[in-house]
Amino acid sequence: MKIAQAQGAPASAILGIGGYRPRRVVDNAEICQFIDSSDEWIQTRSGIRERRWASADETIQMMSVAASRKAIERAGLEPEQIDTVIVATVTHLYQTPAAAATVAAELGTKGAAAFDISAACAGFCYGTAMADSFIRTGTSKYVLVIGVERLSDFTDPRDRSTAFIFADGAGAAVIGPSEVPGLGPVVWGSDGDQAGLITQSQPWDVALAGEERHRPVLQMTGNPVFKWAAYTMAKAAAEAMDAAGIRPDELEVFVPHQANMRITDAMFRALKLPAEVIVGRDIARQGNTSAASVPLAIEALLESGEARSGQTCLIIGFGAGLVYAGQVITLP
């Protein structure tokens, strides 16, 4: 007996993108109340001038729904047309149920398939790659990919190596069928031998044992991570362009994970991109929002007019694991 298989669209594309930035703006002066540093040092080290931290009501679900509603509206769709919801996050406080299920319900997707993925700062790019495959194989028609984090919940304000870096926010994209490819092949991978470079300080069972219970925090060994991201990720980004058949002189926009402005500059040089390529530098005012950083940076470029719909853009995410993923996209 022959098993029937689903038939999907010839290609997929991002149809709409949206973001949510928490109300509270935290400048470097506030950060320096807790660490021995200065605004000049933080900006020189990372490029960050300010970041957004979520208030109590700005939950993972609330931020995800707000960003998603913008993306769905911009895609010209209704929520009930979304049949798959993927949430990329490492800061959802519930092991179960997945954030995606309750987000899908609040949006009114009428029972969409829903699940979370944990790929740290590469989460949005992982989700985008999965959405592309789902659509082309006929598993899904319209996929909502959300990157969302509340990293302030897991940041030690007195840790000089991380206190100024991490932030909160959500970015979402609706991905659907297209006659013309709007998503190039993903180039992704991992290097688990270096997992200890970015990690949670303690497992939950240890952190909650004994009398002095406390929430784990993020820890990072900066210099090795910088070298890995700046050089190894430039190679992966070049492979993503090759896989999409795009030469450096054909690229119009570059949006890497907003980890550090110096990493972005180093990758730009290593890729030998033309000076006129538009580069996402949202980290200056938003900080590092992990899985949310790429969609938030894309939205910022589109809303400011620096980038426009239809341009060819290289995105790449990289972070704890160590994991990475990158692809060439057409901006919605």
C-alpha cells in the first residue's frame, strides 16, 4: 500500500513582520549604578546606549501576542489563517505547557499546531528554516515564527561581564507560500564542545535546593565567544549566501543577531560586503534580545525607511549551545 504525501507550495517567503519593545528604557547610567563601569566603556565594548526591560505585565505571552498581531496584519491575513505557531525562547518560565499553545489561543488561530524551540539567539532563524520546510512539504500553509525573551529575569545586575548586554522584547514573522523563493537554504549547526561558554549558572534543582533559593542567571565567557562569533559565523554567513546563489555585491541588507556591535563590524569586514550594504544595528537602542533580536532589527530598518520591501537580506543568529543558523531572505 502506497502512503500518500502532502504537496506543498513551490517556495515560501516572509509576508509580514512585527515587533514589541517593552516600555521601560534603561540607559547605561542606570546599569552603572550596580557595576564598576561607564557609559563610554559600555558603548565602546558593545555599542549599546540603552536597552528595554519588561515590566511585570509585559510577559512572554503578552509581548508575543503584540508582535504577532502586527506581523499578521502586515501580512494581510486573519489570525485563523495561521495553522502553525513556533515560539523561540529560552526565558519562558514554564517547562510546560509551551508558550506557543497559549499564544496561539489568544491570537485566535483556531487550533493551530503550536510548539516552542530552544535555540537561544539562533532561535528565530531556526524557526524560519522550519517554517520554510513545512510550507514547501505541505505540512503548513501559514506559519507564525516568534522570537521572544525576558532576559532581564536571568541577568545578574552586578555581573560586569553581562549586566549591560541583555534585554527583553519580541519579534514575529508570518511565513507563507510564494511562487518566487523568498527564503534561501538554511546553513545551520552547533558546537556543543563549547557549550560552557554561554550557560545558565546552575540547574534549577541546585538553585532551588537548600535555604538560600535563588533564580539561576546567565553567564558568559566573553572573549572566546567574540572570536567564535566574529570569524566562525562569518564563514557560515558566506556559506548561506553561496547556498542562495547570492554574491556579496548582490546583497542589499545584512541583519546579524544583535549580540555586539564589534561582532557585527568584524563579520561585515570578513564577508567583504560593499560599503553600501545596509546593516542592522538595533543593538544600540535595544540591547541583546537573543531570539527576538533579528526580527526586531528587521522591523526597525523597515520602519525607519533604511531598508525596503523586496530587498535581499542576509540574516544569521548565533548563541548558547553553541548554535547558529543563517539564510538569505527577501524583506517583506
